[in-house]
Amino acid sequence: MFEDKTLVCQECGKEFVWTAGEQEFYAEKGFTNEPKRCPECRKSRRMSQKPQRQMYDAVCANCGAPCKVPFQPTEGRPVYCSECFAKMKEEQG
């Protein structure tokens, strides 16, 4: 029923293929318009509209490595880098 279509991105002007599978998905969701942007431009548009998380500098309480965390570190509470945190979760789990 659906066939791949080549469309032109209104943002960057590059051609992109709108696959039959994507068209079927659009139809299932009730969308009637073809996409106007290529997948890369759609992704960058979504990311630009998403508020950026503030990251805070910290030092890992386990290995001493500098790291960034998405919360304000509190005095007296340990902060772990992602590697140490993952190891701790693995040991608990």
C-alpha cells in the first residue's frame, strides 16, 4: 500500500526518504501531513526546544575523579561518578 517517497527538507534543503514503514506509522497515528524536515533536522529541533539541564562540578567520593552531576552537591553527602555509581548499583542488585 505504501511506497518509499523522496522528500526535500524545508530546513536544510537535503533530500530524505520517507519510508513505507514511517508512512504506515503516520497513518496509524492519524497524521495526515508529510514530514517537512529530515530526521536530523527534526532531532535538532526537538533538542533545541528541550530545556538544558544544569550540571554541577563534583568530586567522586569513591575514586576521587572530577565529575559532573545534574544536582547541587550537598555538604556531607557523598557524590559518585557514573562509573562508581554503576558499580555500586550492580553490587546491590
